[in-house]
Amino acid sequence: MKEYFLDILKNHYCDFDGRARRKEYWMFTLWYMILYFAWYIVSMALVFAIQSEAIAYIVLGITWLICLGVFLPSLGLSIRRLHDLGKSGWYLLFGLIPFVGGIILLVWYCTEGTIGPNEYGPDPKAAERGGVAA
């Protein structure tokens, strides 16, 4: 499971081309959330144990660096997930619509991708289907 997370960080850091399966998207999201919350718990314990304003700023800075470091891979993965559905990456801007935008994106992220090749590349799930692209 964590291979998806590491693969995206190593091999697809700024990759906006191609397609990403649901499993790839959700495994990356799961591991990012697990690691982020683990960091949050450890950092808050450290800040409360030491009770130093300087430590709090250092922890805040590290947290921002983590978020910035994962922003581009997350953005690329979201765009490639939309590509798997045959949609442009610009559809990601639906997330800016209050209330319904996030729901629309969530539904799309949970929807199975286009079977067979589409304008964004070959079917990433074709190997599991026996190599048949259509």
C-alpha cells in the first residue's frame, strides 16, 4: 500500500500527464493522511512538552514544508485521476465552488475510470483485465 505513496513521490512528483487509477489516488491519500496526523500528534506532544514558542514556530515551519512538498504530487495525481475519467485537469477548479464542488470531485474520484485508452493515455488497469485495453 505505501508503495503507491512512495512511487508518486519518487517517480511522479510533477507528473501531470497520463492517467491514475482510483487505487493509486486513494492509497496516496490514505498514506498522506496517516503520516500527516502522525506528524501532528508528535509535533503537538513536543510543543506541549517543551512549551517553547521557538519550538512551536519550528514545528509550524516543518509542517508547512511538508504540505508544500506534497502539494505538487497531490495536484498532479488529482489531475491524472480526472484524466482517467476522460476529463480535463481544469475540472479540478470545481473544487472552488462552495459546498457542491468538493462533493462533485469526491464522486469523480470514486468513479471507475474509462475502460480502454482515452485521449490522455492507455488504460492503467488494462494489465489486470488481461492486457485487453477495450
